[in-house]
Amino acid sequence: MSERPPISPRSPRAALEPEQVPPPPKRSERARNPFVVVGNAIITLLLIGMIGAGAAYYYGRQVLESPGPLKDDKVVNIPQRAGKRDIAETLNREGVTDVNPWVFIGAVAALKASSDLKPGEYSFQKNASLRDVIATIVEGKVVQHAVTIPEGLTSEQIVARLSDNDIFTGSVHEVPREGTLLPETYKFPRGTPRDQVIQRMQQAHKRVLAEIWERRSQDLPVKTPEQLVTLASIVEKETGKPDERSRVAAVFVNRLKQKIKLQSDPTIIYGLVGGKGTLGRPIKRSEITQPSPYNTYVIEGLPPGPIANPGRASLEAAANPARTRDLFFVADGSGGHAFTETYDAHQKNVAKLRAMEKQIQNDMVEPADDAPAPATAAPAATAPAAADTAPTATTPAPRPRKPARPAAPARQGAVQPSPPVVQR
């Protein structure tokens, strides 16, 4: 039998104590290699970075794509020379965004748009995301304001309108020549220089005039595009009814062909006030024969230049007038005109107009306090004429499209010089 090793007597307390744990094995020389340590650290940092980048990407995407706080579409002006922080604060103040300015700057950097943010007036849609907001500013989708220049205004009047419009900047250094601007509806962003607006209107005029001149009637008694503009400007001032333009043009063309004076009231007015455009009162008898380069009651043929800026429709009418033999027209009392070929027929139309005026004046007796108001509005000109004022017909109803240009009163045949005048 083999002998067992003697058992050392142990106390109960000693028996409960654990036996000594053996020491851990020594690290290998490879594990203690500094390259391994550095490599492990790099891998750990990379893992942390990837996790952080993923979290940042998720958060950034949420910030960029989440609907914004804007409750309704809104126009916001980004001023000139505004920095990224200024833009962020402006957007927050206007309720377009609600992010920290540094978040906005970070989003701009992430979208590589730091150098592409443009000043201007922008329209942001309801609940536009931060990405949409930045894209709108980067693409320069500025708000375009529609500006309408009515037909028949003088160049001075057009410049005055542009000066009163606060969407434009700068000043017009020189009033353009009469008849070189095309009245039309244009669209401009806020901050457009006024000189630039004038240049655009001049370019549009040149383009349209060239097109119309190429399509003009071959027997037209005008020799240059400039003369066509002059004729069109008279047509423009004589009527605002679209269906009358070509017929009014025909009257003046027929008179030019027959060497009859045009006798157009608006030319008298332009000779008196020039670019101001309106006289503000009826034409006086003494002014009918007052010498002026523009007074077509005195001069032969066309005046030396336009008396306004005609629109495309009047240019078309002057270039291709109606095929009529009309030589006269007079207001018909309803806002239009009655046209005739002979002076006798013309005088009958004048008599009808006078009878209509007399009836209107009789109807204008002031009613009693309890009487109903008259159904027809009172004519514009009812006061007695001054001693030096030519007898006038009642001013026709306001012409469409031209509220700022009152129609010139028509004169009676008894005071008109010979040959017979075109009456409105």
C-alpha cells in the first residue's frame, strides 16, 4: 500500500480560506509590442469614430429633411453682404427655420454651399425643410415683382412711376427720348437698378418695333420706323378701345395721304406741356391756332416726334391700319367714336352728340331730398367754358386702360379751322 501524505491539521477557519490562486501567465513579448498597442488604439478610435459619424449622419439628415416651422408661404429678404450667421438669424426671426445658427452653418458646409448663398428676396414654402431653404437661396430663386407700365405715358411720366416704386434702387440719370420705351408688364426682382429697368424697356421697344416695321403695309405714308412710332403715339392718345385703334389709324393715314392736317388734340397738349403729359383743363380756343412744332392744327403732316410711348397694339394698328376711307371721327357718347368719310355726315354725328349732351345736362337737375339718385353718372365736364375756352363736348366715358390720361374734350365744328378737323 502506498502511503498517503500526512494531512496537516487545519482549523475550521483555515479550512474555509481559499487556497492561493496561481499568478496569471506572463504576457507574451508580441502583446507588449508598441506597434500592436498603437494599432489596437487606432482600431478602437476608428470604431468610435464610425459610430459617432453614423449618429451625426442620422442627426444631420433629420435636421435637413424634417419639415420646418413655417405655417404659411412667406417672402423673406436676405440683405446684401449678409454672412451665414446673419442669414441663419434672419431665417429664425422670420419663422422659416428654428435651428441654432451653428447648425445652419454646419448644414451649409455639409451641402458645400458656403460660397453660393445669394442675397435677395425669396419665397419659402410652408413647412420648407432646411435643405429646401438652403437650396432656394443657393439657386437664387428670388421673387419676381410684376410692374405694369400703361400705354400712352410719356417718358417723363414713366420715369416718375419708376422713381415712386420702392422695389427699385438707384436713379434714372437721363429721361429717355420720347417713344423709345415699350409699355408692358415686366417682372423684376427687388433691388433692380432703375437704369437697368429703362434699358430693358428700350431693348423691348427696339425688338417689337423691328418686328412690326417688317410687317407694315407697303402703301403706308411713313418713311422710317421713328415716324411709325410718332403716328402710333397719336393713335394711342386718341383711343383706348382695342377695336378702334386700326380705324383711328386709318383716319390719320388717309389724311396724310390726302395732305390734310391731322388736327389731333393730344398733339396740342403735348406742344403745351411736353413730357408732363396732361393739361389738366380743356384746350383754349387761342391754343388751337397757337404755333407749336407739335400742333397738328398748324403744321402739315406728322409732328417732329412721338407725343407718348405707344404700346404694341397701337404700333400694329399704325403699321397696318383698317382699309377704310374715313377722314373724321367724333365721340359717340358711350366711350367710343363714330367714323365718317364726309364732312356732312360728320356734322350730323356732331349734332347727335350735342343733343345727347343737352339731354344729359337737363337730366342733371338736382333732385329733391327724397328723390332717388339718377341712374346715370354725371359727365366729367359740365362747367361752363371760360371766355377763352373753345366750346366743348362732354368728355366721353373714361377710356379703358388709361385712367391717368383723361380724354381731351371734343370741339364743335363751328370753331374748327379749315379743313375740317377730326373730332373726338
